[in-house]
Amino acid sequence: MVWAETLGGGIGIKGLVRMINNLKLKYKLIFFYIIVVMIPVLIVGIILTSYFRSAALDRAIEQATNNVEKIKSQMVTKLRVPTDISNLLYFDSNLEKLVNTKYPGILELTKAYLNYTDFQDYILQYREISNIRFFIDNPTLVDNMSIAPLTPEIKSKNWYKSAMKGPGLNWMYIPDKEAYINSTKGTINKLSLVRQVFYPEYQKTGILMVQVVQDELNQMLYQEPFETIITDEQGYIVAAKNPHLVGSTLAAFDIGMDLQKTDKNVIRTTVKGKDSYVIVDEIRPQLSVSRLKVISVFETKSILSSANKVSLLGLLIIGGVLLIALVLVYVISFLMTNRLLRLSRQLNQVALGNLNVVSQMDGTDEIGQLSRQFNYMVASINRLLSQVVESNEKNNKLEIAQREIKLKMMASQIHPHFLFNALESIRMNAHLKGEKEIANIVRLLGKLMRKNLEVGRDRAPIKEEVEMMRSYLEIQKFRYEERLEYEIEFDTKAADILIPPLIIQPMVENSVVHGLENKAGTVHVHVSISLHEDEVKVCVTDDGIGMTEERLTEIVSVISQAEEEPQSRIGLRNVHQRLVMYYGESHGLNISSKKGIGTEISFSIPRL
């Protein structure tokens, strides 16, 4: 009554919402169960009934369509044998000579017939072939049921006229009225291939007829679930699931429409006065100018009867289940609302700031889980509040640690011994060689030191790194003279690509310092910087003393350490850590070495 007055008073949707909001939860659940579940389920049930009917028809149509496709494939396969035989006979020189020879008497003709056995050989060899006949204008021939002369009666037949229209293959059913080859001999009454055979040497045209075994065609259709036939262009049934239909026309099938002009379609029509579906498809055999049709028919009522029974049973079950569910919804909603009210009061206490509330709801259902989650939530809030200060402190420590990492990524420091020895060499050389060379070395050393102190830049062009590396090698060359030889291969296309500063020089320094240790004679250092598609590869090799596999493993472990500060290989470690931080683990340093042969250090970075 209240609902009706609300709607009648013009309040509309707002009034309806207000009314629903004022209902108790259990009544809301029942109301929405009826509106949202019961009514839609009944509607869906009705729709599903219609759907099942439609799905049953669709499945039947799909099955019939698939069966028609299968029959088409089988039919093309079976007709390929007569086609291939006709092709062989078309070019058979023995047959050409046999049918075009003018025989002086019956004896010569009989010998020629006996010597030519290809027709019988093909019939015995291939089960698809019933008979082979050949007709040609040669009055010296006689009809032996395989080869016969053309007569005016034969020339008047429809199959002969069709064959003479062109060189293509004609597939047709030849009934009794068309089958008589002459007044006394032979009938065909089956599907046959008819084609003309032209002999240019004799300027004559013969007619080849290859007849198909009827049972071979009917056997394809025996297992079909629906009534299925195959017809030719004249409307004759050439094969059928019911063999008694073979030889009759589509008119005997009593389909309520003309299918002669239909190529491929699914048609709903009446067959013998009953509502049915007809599936039509076309077969065009190889090299054929004529077509065959596959027609499958099934009655609609027989398909829908089982679907109707299932649908009715389904609706009855759905109705009973919905009524039982309505009662259960009422009982469960009553029990649920009482517990929800208790949980609501506890939530209100938390909202007022009381974080010491503990919910003690019985049961292990969803409301019981909510109660336990409520307790967990309150505990988590208390725990999170206590962790806020600790989290802030950790964040501050993390920022400090990040700054330290950036400081650790500075360029490798030039070893004090190197600076001292270099300066000492410069001083000694000043006395021996004069000021020009000393000035150049001092300039290179100053330039190198300045670059090493430039730790504030994030990126530097490769060409600057190469220049600093060359300065370093010139200084070392000045120091070690003939003990050190170096070579730099630099792809100028990579000159302006930016990389982290002071990356390459520590690798060169490692090769020079450790390569000359305990090595008599000259040490060669080779630096290669190349550009490969989307990446830059840097490789530094030396032929110094090298290292053992154990020492190499130890060094790889040292440069990969992220927390501790190692006491050796600090330059390589900084280079490795900076490469990993900038480009990822796959772009760190790769070190290989063999004792007494030398060492190779390389890395590759993406081209940015």
C-alpha cells in the first residue's frame, strides 16, 4: 500500500529508493530475490527454451552441412578415377588407331577388338567403373558393347548433344529413355562421364562414355542421419540414401521450391507437406562443365521434439528450486541480520576512535570471517601507527644510503703510486730530454686529473672518454716507454653517444697496471669501441701475465659485492656497479683471463 501510494503520489524513483532504504534487510533480500533472481530466471528459462530449440536446429543444420561437405569430398574423390581414365583414353594412340581404321571385313575387325583390352582392364582394375563405351563415325565398326559406330538415333540423344557442345567433361544421369544405344543393345541407367575426343589426324570426333558403378555412389549415403540425394543438372537423382529414388527426378522428392537454380544454401521449406530444412551444395568435378548437387533434408518436428521435452522439464525444475530458495532466503536473512547488527555496533566504536574493541562473533561463515578480519584490521591499525615513525627513519636511512652509492660510483681514483712514479718520471725526463715533452705530459696529466674530479655529471659523450683514456695511455707510455704498446679502435659513429663518465679509463688502468706486473718485455693493450645495431660494445684486452681461474673467480665475486667495500679492484667494482645501476644486471662487466696469455674486460650498453 505504501509503495502504491508513493508511486501514485508522483514521487517516482526517489520515493522508491527511499522506501527500499527504509525496509529491513531481510525484506530487502526477499524483495530483490524476487525482482533480481526469480523473475529474471523465469524469463531466462523461457529464453533458454527458445534457445534450445534454435540450438537443436542449428546443430542439425551444422551436422547436415558437415555431412554434405564430407559427401562432396568423397564424391570428388570417386569421380576422379573416371576422370583420370578418360584422360588416359583421350591420348591413347592404340584406341585412336582402332576406332579410325577402315576394316575390310569382320575378321580383321574381330582381331582388332580382341587385341585391344584396355577397356576391360580398367573395369577390372577400378571398382568405381561399371563400363566404358566409345562412339565414332566409322561404318566399318560393329557394336560390341564397348565400341560402336555412331547412328542417327545416338546423335539424337541429349547426352550426345551435350558432349558435342564443347571439349569439357559432362556428368549426367542417362535414364532408360536416353539409354538405348540402338534398338537392341544395352542400357546405361546410371551416372556417366561423357566427353568428346577429337582426332585431328583423321578430322573425326568420337564420344567417350565412362559409366560409374551405382552401388559405389549409394554406399556414401547409407550412413547419413538425414535423407540425402545427389542430382545432376537435369534434376535426375544419381545417388540416394534410399536407392529406390535413383533415376527419379526432384519432382518425386516433393520439395516445395525449385532447387535447380540454387547453388549453396540452407533453406526452410516444405518437403512432402512437412516443415523441413533443406541443405543444398554444389559439386563441380575436375575439368567438368556440368555440376552435381548434394541435397540433405530433415524434418523440423523430429529435431525439436526432444528439445521441447528437455525445456519443459527444465522449467519445472527451475520453478521448484526458486520456491525452495525463497523460503531459505527468508530464514538465512533473518539469522544474518542479527549478527550484522552486532558487527555494525563494533565498527561504530572503532569509528569513534576506540582501537581496543575486540569482536567475538560466533560462526565460521563470511560474517564470522568478517569478525576475525575486523579484529585483524584493528590490530593492523595499531601496528601501522607504531611503524610510521620507524618507516620514516628507514626512508631517511635509505636516502642516505643512496647518496653513498652515488658517491661510490665516482670514477676510480688514480693510484698514488702511479701519480708519484709519473711525476718522478717527468722530473727525470726533464733533465734528460728538455721541456717540450715534459710540458705535453704535464698537460695530459692535468687533463686526466681534471676529468677524474668531474663526478657531478650524469652522462658524458664517448669521445670525451676516449680522449681521457688516450691521455692516460700516453702518460703510461711516457712512464714505461718500450714496455707498453697500445692501440685504440674507435667507431666514430658512436662518438656522441652518452655513457656514465669515467667508465672506460679504469678498465684500461687495470690492464696497464696488472698487465705489467711480473711481465718481462712489452705488454700490448688493445681498446675496441664499436657500434652494433642497437648497442655499443667496449672491450679492453692485454697480453700481460693474466690470472688463474681461481683468481678470476675471486675478482668477479669482489666486483659484484654491493654492500661491503673491497680493498682491491675498487675501480672495476665501481665500473661494474654503475653499469648495473644504469643499465641492469645483463650489462655489467665481463672478465676473462688465462694465466700467461692475458686478460679481456668488456661490457655492452644499449644505444640511447
